[in-house]
Amino acid sequence: MFALERQKRILELLGANGAVWVSKLSSELGVTEETVRRDLEKLEAQGMLVRTHGGAVPVDNSSYDLSLEVRKTTNTEAKELLAKEAVKHVNPGDTIFLDSSTTTFFMSKELKKMKDVTVITNSIRIVNELASQEGIQVISVGGRISDNQSFVGSLAESNVRNNYFASKIFFSSKGLSKEAGILESNEQECAIKQRMIENCKKRYYLCDKTKIGRIGFVKLAPLESIDFFITEADLDEKWQNKLNELNVEVIKI
């Protein structure tokens, strides 16, 4: 089977199943796993899919919300780099909001190296990661537990709005566009992040390259609501100009 035929078949399987895995594709296509990985790399470069650890998922141009397990393995290396950079902007004495994204979960691991930091979060994974860490005070916003292992709902929103204020927020989202701003595909998660954004001084948006141009159906915030844009992506001139116009500082890693 020629490369173009393989890649066409990969896209067919992706469309039918919502995800593909290297090991299964290797068996299905009768080629080595390394050949499959090269095919996935080419398809990702063409914007046809997003690679994960062990496979690939569709490029999201709709409201489809990836499962927690898939998101945990999507673009992991970049998210870890973003997390390490983000922690450089946390100082002793800071109180920070962390949302329930996978990028901030990686950030929580890096925060273990710090002292005298208060973390307010709706992420159960972050609470569990930092709960017994000396020098880190963890505050959970409470509420109903979602499939994303996070607290959501009216109680969580009310707690953030009325009871908590932070010096900084670190958050991610489904995607963003120059026209629509920062976008989400989960309304309940979006509502929590909006309350956090409202109740803090400085706002750090953690954006790996897969987020740029990706669409979600809920508007989280306008681009001008953020202060710092941390990314590993090579932004084109239009993006650079847009963020400069809005006085958003780009931190390229």
C-alpha cells in the first residue's frame, strides 16, 4: 500500500472511530509502527489530525470535547514545557488560580519545588497532587464533580465569585481565534474559568500550538482580557500584531 493510500485509510478510520492508535494501525495497514508514526506526522503537518501519545485524534473544528484520558496524552511535551515556564512567573507569597486543564496539572507538579504559595483550583487532580505538599496551601472551590475530575456547577461558581481572589490565574482552553477570542467547548468549565478571570490581577493564558485556530462553541473571554500569552508556537505576523495591539505580552518558549 502506497503512502497516500495508507494516509487516506488512516483518515477514514479516524472519522469512523474518533481516534486511532499506532499499534492497531500497524496491524491494519501491514506496516511497521515507525511507518505509521511518519504517516501521522505528515497528516498532522497538513492539519488533518492531532497526534497523541500512542495515536491521533481529529482536528477539532466543532464542539467535540476530548476525553480526559485523550487530553492527558495530547501534545504532552509542549504542555510540560509550558508548565515549566508558567511556574517561573509564580513568586513566594502568591495566591493563584489554576483551572482544570491538563497543562495546569503539569504545572502543579512543578509547583512542588516552591514554598509559600496558595493554589485555588476546581481540579481534583491538582488537589490530590498538592494536598500533602509542604509549603503549598491548596483550596478547592467545591461543587459537583464532573467527568473531567473537576468541581463545576452553581456552588463552585458562587464560591469563586464571592469568596476567592488571586494575584494570578494560569489557564488554558479549547482553542482561540483572532476574531472570536478564547473559546471553550464545556459550558460548566467555562463558567468557572470566567469567575476566576474576573477575580484576579494578572492573567496567564497557556497555549500550545494545537489550540491556535481551534474552535469551541462557548466564548470564554476576549483576547484583551489576558495579560500574558505563553506558547511554544511560532506565531505568524497577523497573530503577533493582534496581540501587540491588545497589549498582550507574548512569552515564547
